Amino acid sequence: MATTEIPIPTRAGGERSIEEERLHRKQRMAATFRLFGKFGFDEGVAGHVTARDPERLDHFWVNPFGKSFKQICVSDLILVNHEGEVVEGDAPVNRAAFAIHSQVHAARPDVVAAAHTHSLHGKAWSALGRLLDPITQDACAFHGDHGLFDDYTGVVLDLEEGKRIGAALGGHKAVILRNHGLLTVGPTVDEAAWWFITMERSCQAQLLAEAAGDPVLIDPDMAAMTARQVGSHTAGEFSFRPLWDVITSEQPDLFD
Ligand SMILES: [Zn+2]
């Protein structure tokens, strides 16, 4: 479908070539892994961030199976085709990453990037089998904009399970996978990363608030208005920028 003639808009209104856009996505992914590592979202070998290739639209870039988020560089990322074969890079792909992310990318052509880890507060919240409530300004980013995959059937290795997760995600920016963890998506890597980071913290906030008492809900009209403010594409991209600045300054080897 895509050719090198298709311009890719940038925030500044300029255009990136296919090669520039591919490198841009991979750099954002490497920075995301370093941030996820810094925030402690890694749990052994679990977790993946994917970005659709800008040219081969049914292929996606993903982290190599078994490498710590804390050490991932641009050159470590591998490209996987629609059949789960590694077509660039010589590391294996996590089968669960392929089963889940291939179906999310297939179900949502608007989605460039998807993030999933077994972060502590996300998986603790997921065990309750509930959507997040609008109890803080930040949590309103997910008000009316996240789904619940209300099932658990073991490690996701089956494409049919990935399809069901894609259906639970629907048109939203995130889905809670019951007894498992969180998954977020975005039209850029920046957004998918930011939504993951802030959703994990919103899970932590609701766990803390409910452990201490009975949180007051923001009323639905106000939550909906706040969602448009803090949950927009612009807000997601903009919120990632300071994190990008910090991690690329602290860990410039991620560009290797
Ligand atoms: Zn998982």
C-alpha cells in the first residue's frame, strides 16, 4: 500500500521520508523501553512495545525476546511480518507479543504503536476485573476511553485470543487485560508510551485511594470535559516530550 511517495506529516508540518519515519519510530521505541525499565515495568522477559513499519504496513518492529528493557538500543529492534517471522534482526520474537500485537495492529489501522507490560500496579488493578474510575484529573484521560478484556486463558499464544483482545480494546486508547496487565495504543509511539505510563500510575492512585477510603468520583460531565483536555492526542504527545528529553540525555546509547 504505502510507497515512498506518501508523505508522513510531522508535528512541525514538515514531512519525513519513509526511512526517516522508520528511524523516528525505532528511536522512540528504544527510549520507551529505557523509560519502562527505569520505572520498573519489566518483569523478567514479559512485555513488549511494537510499532508498525511505515512502509510494510502489516509488519511491526518489536523488542527481541529475552533482552532487558534497560539495555535496548535502536539496533536491537526486530521486524516481524504478518506470519510472525522475523524478517530483520537475528533475535527471536516473543510468541505472545506476536499473538497480541499482530491482532491489535490488524484491528486498528489507525494504531501505529502498542505497549504492554506486566507493570505492578497495572496487573494488581487488572485482578479486580474493573475499569478505572474518574477519581483524579489524570485518570480522566481514560474516562470512556478504555476497555476490559474480562477473561483469562493463560499466556496468549493463540491468534484468536489476540483477536478477542483487539475486540475488547475497540476504538479506545487502552484495555485492561484481567489477571494480566495493561495494554495501550496510539497513533505514535510517544502516545502509546505516555498512555501506558500514566495508566499504570492511575491504577496505583486508585489502589491507594480505595485502600485508604472511599474515593469521591468526578461527576460524569466534568470527567468527560477533562477527558477532552488530558486525554487528547496532543496532550499525549506533549506529555511524552519531557520524558524523551530526560531519557535521551541520561542514556544516549539508546540511539546505537
Ligand atoms: Zn503479558
